[in-house]
Amino acid sequence: MEKSVLKKKADKLAHLGYDLTFKFPKNELFCLTSQVRRALLSVPSNIVEGYSRNKKKVFVNHLEIAYGSLAEAKYQMNFACKRNYIPKRDYLKFHALAEEVSKMLWASINTLTKVKSN
């Protein structure tokens, strides 16, 4: 998977999810809202940071961290939907893109771990 395509999709997801957090109740600002935003920003941030290190093992490690952050954000957004903080249609749009990014991350991790590390 080309890094730039993955990074662009992860960036799009971070923006989409971040925008959705503005619909959360104000009393969630220092709890769920903050947690979701951190998890969402961690995904593209780790892709970019890992790639910039220019070592396959380090890049894979950062992709794994991004994958974990994405799983966290997916759960948190599902939680927000169940609490009626965001409309179901918005959650489904987020979830579809999150699944796409998740598959791309997993494919990248698998591809890079099959290639000898430098």
C-alpha cells in the first residue's frame, strides 16, 4: 500500500471524526471528546512519523500504533453513537471510512513484515 494514499485516507478520517466530536455534549469535552480527538490524530500522525524514520521495523511499529489508535477511535465513536451524541448516519459514514483505513493499515503491516527489514 502506497504510504501517501494511506496517509490521505487517515487524514480524511481524522478530519471527519474530529468534526463529529463538535456534536458531543459540552460536558464530554474533557473526557470522551478529548480522548476521541487524541486517538484520531494519532492515526495519521503515527503513519507520517513512522515513515519519516526511514526504517521498516520502526515504520511497522508506528503502523501498529496507528492501528491500535484507530481501533480505540472506532470503539469510542460507536459509544458516542449509542449515547446519541452523533446521528447514526454520521457514525456509519465514519465507520465505513475507518474500516477502509483499518484494512489499508493491516495490509501495509503484513506487506512490510514479509519483506526483510533494513
